[in-house]
Amino acid sequence: MARPPSAPPDSKRRVCERREHHMQLSQESEAIVRATAGVVAEHAEAITREFYPAMFADHPELLRVFNRANQAIGEQPKALAASVVAFAVHLIDPDAPDFSPVMRRIANKHVSLGIKAREYTIVGKYLLDAVGTVLGDAVTPEVRMAWDEVYWLFGVSLVAEEAKLYALGGTDPEQPWRRYRVVERFEEAEDIFSLLMVPVDGMVPSHHTGQYVAIAVDLPDGSRQPRQYTISSGPRGDSLRVTIKRVRGVDGAPDGQVSNWLYEHAQPGAILEVSQPAGDVILDESDAPLVLVSAGIGITPIAAILEDLSRRQPQRTVRLFHADRAHDTHAFYESLRRQVLAMSDAKAQNWYEVDAEKAPTLQPALPGFMDLTAVELPADASVFMCGPLPFMRAMRETLIRRDIPSERINYEVFGPDLWAHNPATADA
């Protein structure tokens, strides 16, 4: 049975004391993990498919934390499987990619969802049970103990990172949600709306440009679901603005539960439960050139970045590239246009799938899908991307072919990050 990160057994405590600044497996467990990592990785998705139903059957309260839509389509199990296996590889292979960026990203997601340290104990028990169920007799007590140690090191690392984030945000981990009042609502484009919110009590928390919050909603069926939304403005000090796209189901898929509830009910005066700001993809304080790449509702962190830059660094070199279905669905177009015009070295290019030639844009819009193979890119630029995962993967490949180093390409994903944990795609 997995143990809580707050109470490591003596053998694990000695492991931590040997390497104060770097967690590592005991020698016995390292040998077993080396021998079994391949088979665990091969069956990782089957393990997590077994794990989640069993855990939710015994602990239905956790359904209030996990995104049911991501569970239904399998994204959450894949992300958990990939992250645990990647962490195990990090522990046994000195040449493995640095896992700390992935750890920070997971911790930020968890803080926005109000994950508590004690919940790692529940997850660990059912995850190890699922390993035994899927792999059967291959899971000897020694194998289970070794993978329990992997999970314990994974959990304790996350708990420590999350505790730091909660402390920096001034949040009690036992009370991670604050009540906010909607004071204004803006219709930005077709099915896209913004909410301007202020805390019912206390001050607006500080945040970094590019971060997000989660909003938790009690749905008509009695369930509670959180969803993460970008803070779509730069730091203002007196309010937070989030921008939401109403998700309509297509090809038999259901409508988005939370986005549709907010579309119908989040009017001025409504009270919402909101997490502390979180997120590790944030605007830096340098003056290096920036390339901002987005598609669809992925414009939200880009809008926050450009608003902040136009106010604080209007001389900074910026290139803004955005793809959308049509001009009518392009959120924030008018404000982005004003900000680009107000900056001394900012340019924008848009791509629209429909009626690009009719769009009244500052720079003539291009038809079809975004293509960055021939656009002007500033030297030594850093890149921020947000949009559907296939879109970002394609844009990243193009940018790397154009000699932008992968470490200067930053991206934001809402929901499980199936990209960061996969060694096959990390440097694609």
C-alpha cells in the first residue's frame, strides 16, 4: 500500500538523507525498476484505465477534482501514465531529460484544482493495485515495493512543489477556493465571452501574465467540476478577467458542461468559486523579441501578454501570428489591433479558414491554416504558443526547422499535457 508523502519509511528517509538535493531510488529498487520499466511503460495506459474506475468507485468525492470529460476520452489516464513512467526513467537514467519542468507544470495544475497532499496516498494505493491487476504474477512483493518507492518519490516531490506554490499565493491548502463576484461580462466573439471578477472578500491576488485560474461549478446533476481558464488580461490589481469559449458538442460529443453552465449563468452579480492564479508559462522580464503563436481560444494568454507589453514595454519587438475559423470568431481582434498599432515594433498576421479575403484586418488575412515557413522571425526570439495540441506540434516543428531552439519555445495546454511527458515528441 502506498504511504503518505508526509510519513516516509526509514529506508526511504535514508535515501533522501544520502542525496539531500536530489531524490534517488534505493539500490535494490533501482535494479528492479530498470528491469521492469519497459513492461510497465508498455502497459501504462491499461494500468491507469484499471486504476481510475476502482478509485472513483471507492472515493467518489475525487470526481469533484478530476475533469470528467478528460476521463471519458482517456486523456487523464494517458497523462498520468506518461508522467509516472517519465519520472521513473528520470530516476534510473542520468542522461534522461530534466524532469523538473514537467514537475513544475503538474504542480501548477494541481494547485489550480485544489489538490491536497493526503489525496496522493489514495491515488498511490489504487495505482499500485492496478499495476498488480494488469501485470499479474509478474508483480512480486519486491516489484510492488520498488514501484511504490517510485510513486512515493514522485508524490513527495509534487507535494513539496505544491506547498511552495500555495504559500507563495497566500492560500490555505485546506481552503483553496475563494468566492468571486462577476462585475461585468463582455461578448467577445461567437460563443466566446469574458468575465470581469473581483473577490467577495479581500484583495485581488497578484499574478504573472500568462497564468490561469480554475473555476469550480456545482452542476444541476449534483456533481461539481473545475475547469481552468486563462487570466486574459495583464495584472490590474483590482480585478481578474477570464475568457471562456462555450463548447458545443460535435459528431456526437456532448456539450461542455462547465462552459455551457457559465454561458447561461455567469452574469453580473453571480458568485463563482475561483482558485489562486497558477501556471508556469509566463511573460519574462527581458527585452528579447517575442513571437506569439495562437489558434482559436488559445488567443487568451496571448491577449494578456500583448496587453501587458503594450503598457510596460511598448518598444519590445513582437510578432503576433493567429489562426481562426473566421474573422467573426477571432476574439479580442479590436483590442489586439490597437495594441499592435501602439507599439513601435509589433506586427500581426492572421489566417482564417473562411472568407479570409473579406476580413477587415490590419494586415490582409491569409486563407487556410497557419504556415510559418516563410514569415519574418526576429533573431533570438522567444516563442509563446497556445492552441490545440496538433496545431502547436506542427508550429513547433516548423519553428525548430527555422533554427529556433526548442528551449525557447514555450506552450500552454489546458487539461492533461500529453506532450511534455513523451520523450518521442519532446524534441520533435
